[in-house]
Amino acid sequence: MKNGFASLFAILIAYSFFSPNLGLCQQQLKDLPASTIWKQGDLIPKQTKLLNYNPLIYQDGLNGFTHGIDELRQATIFTVYIDADPSIEQPIWKFSDTENTVLLTSKNLNAPNIDQLNFSGKGNMIKQNPQAFIHTYTQGMGWERPNTEITEKEQSLIFKGQVAEFIVFERILKPEIKSVIESSLALKYGITLAKDYVNSTGDVIWKLNDTYANRIAGIARDDQTGLYQKQSGSFGDSTQFTIALNKQEKFNHQNKGELANLDFLIWSDNGLPFVYGENQQREVKTIQRKWLLTTEGQVGHLLTEVTVNMESLGIIKRPNSTPILLIDRSGRGDFSLENAELITPDNLSSKGVVTFKNVKWDPDRSNTDVFTFGEIPNRLLPEITNVLKFEEFPNPTISGQYHLSIALAEASDITLEVYDIHQRLLETRRYQGQSHYQIPGVMKGARGTYTVVLKVGNETLTKQLILQ
């Protein structure tokens, strides 16, 4: 390509940071060059649109950009975007110089050597709901430039949607490197890929399987790719199901939870409807949809907040029953009362949004949990919980002194664990044979949020104490 491309014009683009010092798979990939193009959209709280809690810029063809490149002999280009109406062909970006044009639209790309993921839509279709896509384009030195021009019809097209991320590397990346970047983008934006997910060390962190292959999402940190997703759901999930570190916030960057590098919690469901199944056990209802959650790293101590919209199940119309989260720690999908851990909600909104706080995943370090949602008659609640009250005061505390008040349905032994602001175990205390406990304590470390874990039989409850 003698003169290269005079300009790279993205018809509609919003940028998000991608580490310019990318060093993937460490030994093999440490020579990966910096990305040529990346920028980050501004966060405007009342205007910014989001994809999986990360900012987009709402443009709809209004705010393009032009970026000049002296010579582009090779290129690998990643594009993450939301197509507002996949039934209509719309332009995403184009390369052009005085002689040639390469146009990527939501249906076609007029250049060879295309690797596409989640890129579909042909012919005439009825209007569809918005969809999110990851597209990867590779162009090599041997490419014969097509003599293509934008037609009047193509020029009249206006992209309706948003672009989340646009990355240009001036080389052809190896397939294993592309897989790492695609996996990182998929987890960041809650987009499901029909392939294994790979981290920057080359390890498979999500294995594609036939049973659980729908609505893949995750909480994840991979410093080599700039990935740090602290709360996540899957794009287009009507139940708004989300798992967040600590507490869900409007923007991902506002979440104060912490992950260690290469920590991953990834989940996917079985694709069945979000409706109750026919079989019931002891009047406990469970929905047909089930999730598999897998972990990598040391994540068993992390506290998460789980939210899901259960309005479609009619839960708010049945005041005599309680929604529940059921977790099978064995990973077999056995949700019987004898096997599953049942968690009751901390909040049920008037719109049917259910919130479960302080949920731990993979405490047994098996790397696998299977879970679902359901409801239980209130009269059966004493059968699944012995803890009638678990309260702490004052909270926040300035002096560091606090008091725990615990009431049980029947006299039982209890264990208390106290964790510091970095989730390191500070102390373990055990008490025996009472139904009511009044327990004082003192936090002597740095100011911040401490965690107190109460264990009674098979039950585990958690409270957070703030030292100001």
C-alpha cells in the first residue's frame, strides 16, 4: 500500500480506554504494539448512555471523527457497538484515501479477510430490538484494494445506535491474541460470544458448553487488557439480572468493590424461560432458568449484591410468600431444601426488583456454583432459617466499638468471623448453646468498611460495619 490511507473516518464512534502498553499472554505476546487509536467518552451523569454500566456517547450519526494515519499496511480493528435496529443496514466506519474506500456496515464489509463474532443480519427483516455486537476486522499487506466507492444510497445511511469501543492495531494480531481481546471486551460490555473466553495469560476462564451458553456475563479483572468490571449483566436481559461487588452503582467505576488481578466470576444460563417449573418441593417454587457460575482466583471471600426483576412471576401480588435465591454449591443443580442454600432478599421494590445483599460465591473453592430463583411460603421460612435477628449498632462507629444482637429460633452454637477493610480475617469467636446473644466488639484497624460473618449451622449471614 504505497501511500497508505490518508484518513480513517469513523461515521459514528465513541471510545473507551484500552491499555496502550498491552502485553498479552506474557511470554508470547509481550511484543504486542500499542494501539494506534483509542479515546474515552466523557461521563455526563444526566446524558451518558451506558452499556453494562460503562459509558457510551449517544450520537446517531451526529458526532463522527476523523483520524489521520500516515501509512496503514496492516490492521486489526475491534468495534463494539449497539445497533438500534438490526433490520436496517447502517454504516459503522470506513477507511478511505483518494482512490479507495472500505466501508463496514451493520450487514456487510466490502473487504476480504473478515473475522466476525456476533455479526448477523441479512436481507429484509422486520424491525428488531436493539442488539450489541463485537466485530473484528483483519487486513493484511497482500490485500488487493477493491475499487469501491460510497454510493448515493450508502451515503444516505445514518447509523442509529452507539459505539462503545473502537481499537486499531497496525498489525495483524494472532488468533490467540484476538481471542484475549474479544473475551475482555465481551466481559466488559456483557456481550455473549459463542466461544471459549481466555484471559491475558492464555488460560480458558469460561469453557463453551451446550447447557449453559446464554447471556454470558461476569465480574472480572485483568490488568493486561485494562479490564476491571465490578458489576455486570448481559445485554438485552429483560430480567435486569445483575451481580455487583459490594453494592451496585450507576457506573461501573463508581463501585467501590475490589478484585485481585486475574479474579473472575463468570455466569451463564441454560436458556429456559424465566417462569416457574411444574414440579414443586414442599411448596417451594423454582423457575426453569438456571445459571452456572464459575470462578478463577481467590474470590470466595467476596461479598456481592444480586438484583433481579421478578415482576413477571407475580411475586408482588403474593404477600404470603417470599422470593428466594437458591444456590447448589455442589454444582449439580439440586435445589432441594436438604441440599440448596436458600437466601432471602433484603429488599423487594414495588416494581418487583428483588435485591439479595452480601452473597458469597464459591466459598468451598470448588470453582462452580449452580443457582436459580424462586419463592417460598412465609410459613416455611422458620424451616430454612434459624436466625430471627442479626443486628449491629452503632453503625457507623467513630470509636470502633460496636455491639451485635442475635436472636435464634432455637438455641444453637454460633461462630463469628471479623474481616478487615481488605477482607482479611482478623478474628474468629465461638459461642455455645444460647438462643439470644449480646456480643460487644472493637475494630482497631484503619478506617473503612469491615465485615462480620455469622455462621449458625448451615446458615451464613453477613453484616458490614463502617469505622469512621
